[in-house]
Amino acid sequence: FMSPTEPTHRIHPQCGILASSHPRRLSLHTTTPTMSNLLPPPPKEGLDFESLPWNLNCPEEHSYLHLTTSDEWNGRHYDANSDSGEAVTAIKAYLQNSLPLYPSTTSLNYGTTIWEGLKCFRMESGKAAVFRADMNWKRFVNGAREMCLPAPSRDLFMRCVQTACQTNAHLIPPCGDG
């Protein structure tokens, strides 16, 4: 990712993810050496995207990414050089893997939780984008510092956003909806 004033694009050599430095969007489509523009799957048929509430709308369809750490985020979580780690592999189907919360979870007892909502949408080209992902990361890092929690690197945060959006791409509304 480069300066937000000069949008650039680069294709990660191992995973083929197109990463855009445009200040207002993070591209989520993938490419391969033989296919230059692979679009995400089309929106799921039969969903009224305009009427969905702001919550988990189709639990049987959703997957989530669950990463934990006790003191720091490291290569186990994400290695940008090899595009490997839990940020790529820790996807869980919502109905088969409920989010484990223990009675001693500090976010339940002490409120040490950071929530950042992201809007993923389809552009006219059919590509998927996330609105102002850099700003979400900055707010997340600020929240982590205020709560004395380890802040994720930009690479880790953005890769987690990409992984979650790519896995749930069939739930991204059509261009102009949602």
C-alpha cells in the first residue's frame, strides 16, 4: 500500500489479491497470472438487500474470522511476505462454529472490546470494495492503544478484511443496493 494521495495497485505474487491504495476503497477481487480480472461471485439470489437490518442477516450463509493474541500480533497471525497465517486460514462458518466466549472474557467483564463496522459494496464494474478501510484501521489502532491492547499491523487488518469479504462475497449486495 502506498500513499493515499497517489492511488496505486499491486498484485500480491502468491495469492493474486489486487490491493489498491486508493484512500476510499480496498479492492477485494482476486487475479491469477492467467486471469487478469476475476470478479467476486454474484449476489445471492432471493435476498432483498434493501430491506436487510444492520446485523447478521443470513447466519446460515455467514463465515467469520477469529484471531486471538495475548500480547502481540506476529507472523502466526499474518506474514505478508508469504501471504500466510491465521488471517488467511481462520475462517469459520457461523452456524457450525459459535464464537467462543468464556465467563472470564475481559470484554464481558471490563469492556475491553473494539468494534469497527465496515461497508463492503459492489462497484459498477462488479468488483467489490470496502469504504475507507484505512480509516477503520486507524480507529481500531487508536482504540487498541487507549485500551492497552496490542494493535494489529495494517497488513494484518487489511488481510483480515479481505479474507472475510472474499469468503462472504455472495452476500455483498448488487451495485446500488444495500
